[in-house]
Amino acid sequence: MSHSELYSLTLLLLPAFTYNLLISFLATVVGIPIGWALSLLSLTSSRWFHPIARLIQSIFCNVPSFVLLFYLTMIMPSHLELFSFHWQLSPLIKTVVALAIPVIGYSCDAFIQQHQGHKAITMAALKQFFIVILMASTTASVIGVKEILATANMFIASAGHAGIMLPVYGVVTFIFILSGLLIQLIFTFLKHIHFHKTPSETPAHAQEINHD
């Protein structure tokens, strides 16, 4: 492929990649609060809530999101009527739900670990998990979401020859690598802001140091 063709291909794939970013963002935003609530139920001493919450967490952590995606596609209706309102459950919504489930499970485990004093939730952990969900968002192509992988496959099919696969998937890989680096920079920036907003030591601690 020529440089102009690669440029045109990149301009074609970048808008499709916004679907991957949107899916990952929504799955994370939806999953983390629910995971926090589930962790509270897991830590309760109630003989009803505790085992049920632990069972849900275990299932959410161990069932592959790819399998969930197929089951949700078959189980969830395409249209839903609730209180005289009609809701259309698009493949994108089903993908968000499918990827939010592992986020719920692992964020629940992370909050439990933090509560027990074993391991605190860090920016690095959130960044890494978001990138994992971003990579998993390509599974949305199998149910019809026109994200970056589906768009790349359609471009290859329209080209009519297999020799174009390597450069096309190379551009897809480059976009994911570049996005990972940008996410790294964003989280580093957020960590830098948080570090400067949080005092490193209390006045009492500072007086103790000066006294020593």
C-alpha cells in the first residue's frame, strides 16, 4: 500500500475506533460503581447477602466476556417496552453490558482487597484494566458493532485479495498501541495532579520531623 492509501485507511479506521473507546468507557463507568456496591454486600456479615454476593463475584470474574456476549445477544431482546417507553437494545448496548460484567467482578475483588488492607486500588491498576477492556471491545465485531476490527475486515473483504491483510491489521495494531500510550500519558497526568493536591505529610508529622 502507498502512503496515501495508508493515510486514507487510517482516516477510515479512526472514527470506527471511537466505538471501541465508547464501549470501554461505558463498561468501566457502569461496572466500577456496581462492583463497589457488590463488595459491600460481600463484606457484610449477613448470612444471606454474603454468600450470594461472593457467588456473583466469582461468576463475573470467571465467565469469559466473549461467551457472555453471545449469551446476551441471544437472551436480551432487541426491543424493550417499559412504562410505555420503547427502548432499542442495540448490539453496542449489549457489548457494554457484556464487558461491564467482568469489570464488576474484578473491581469488586479490588475493593475487597483494599478494605482488607491487602492492596490499594491505584491509578496504574485502573489504567491497566481499562486497556484490557479496550482490547476486549474488538469482540463487538462478532455481533455487528462497526468498531475498528469490523471496519478493517470489511475493508479487506472489499479489496478482494488477502495480500492487503497485513498492512490493514498493521494500522489497527498501530492505533491500539498509540491509544495505549495516550492512555498512559493521561493517567500519568491525573496521577501527577492527584499527587500535588494530596499533602505528602501532615503538619503534625512535619513538626515531628523537625523536632527529631
